[in-house]
Amino acid sequence: MAYKIIASQCTVCGACEFECPNAAIRLKNDMYIIDPKKCTECEGHFDTPQCAVVCPVENTCVPA
């Protein structure tokens, strides 16, 4: 399973991009996206997916 970013809620602050240990998050067409092939939900790095932890808007980074 991977996480996704709810585009309508994303403020494009960029906090998630730098916290992702797998470099799965990138800016595309002025919106952040998560590559499901790279996203491991931070397994092996953190107990909780860091995109969801650092996002200032609740429920924007959610399970896909």
C-alpha cells in the first residue's frame, strides 16, 4: 500500500517532499504527488508515514 496526496487540500508547502525517506514525493504541474512504486509508508524508517505527520492540513496525505 502507498499513500496519496489529496490535491484539493494540498497547500503546496513542500514539507512532505523533504521528509520522505524514499524520495517518493515530487512536484508535478504545481502539485505534489507520491509515486506509489517508491512509497513504503516509511516502513523501516519511521513508525508513521512522515508525509502525514508533517503536513499542516489534516487528512491530506492518506492511504491510497
